[in-house]
Amino acid sequence: MRAKVSGTKECPRLCVFRSNQHIYAQLINDTVGKILTAASDREVDKSKIQIKNRKEIKEIELKGKIAMAFLVGKLIAEKALSKKIKQVIFDRGGYLYHGRVRALADGARSGGLTF
């Protein structure tokens, strides 16, 4: 997967890693091998789990880990926009594009990133 997807300084790679309990996202510049910013569900405020705007989320049901993944996507988008990064390349890391990976991608899109 990583042989086909690579990021630059202007358009970094948004890499997703999920474990059984947590989910992590990183923006990586592959030309120099440097992590520009990172976010995880450990940084997210647990009280924000109640997201009120259902239209923003489309048809994702926000419960538990999926809700946390959506908030991690919004957090990584916020950090990327603070570094003036708007365009990214999505690297799902070999995981299927559903569940928590999809929720993270949707959260990043609603936060202002474009893939």
C-alpha cells in the first residue's frame, strides 16, 4: 500500500493506525521521512462524544469507538489547518474502508481537509 501512496510537504499522507482499543492518525512527509502532526483518541475530550449535527456525519452511527474515530479525524484536520495544510493523501494502512477508518476520514473531511 505504501509503495503506491506517498506524501509531500504540500500534500502529506494521512496515515491511519487502529488497534483494538485506540485509533491514531498522522500526517507524514515521505520525501524527508518526517511526521508533521499526529492525533489520537487519547487527546480527544471524552465529553465531546455527543455530536449534535447528524447531517454532517451522513449515515455513520456515532457510538463508542466510531464516535471517537470521527473526533480524531476532526482533530487531525484542525491541526493540519493550523499548519496551513488543506490537501492530503489518505492512507488507510491496509484496513478496509468502513467502520472506524471511514469515520476518521469523514471527520477529517468535515474538519476541512480534502483527499
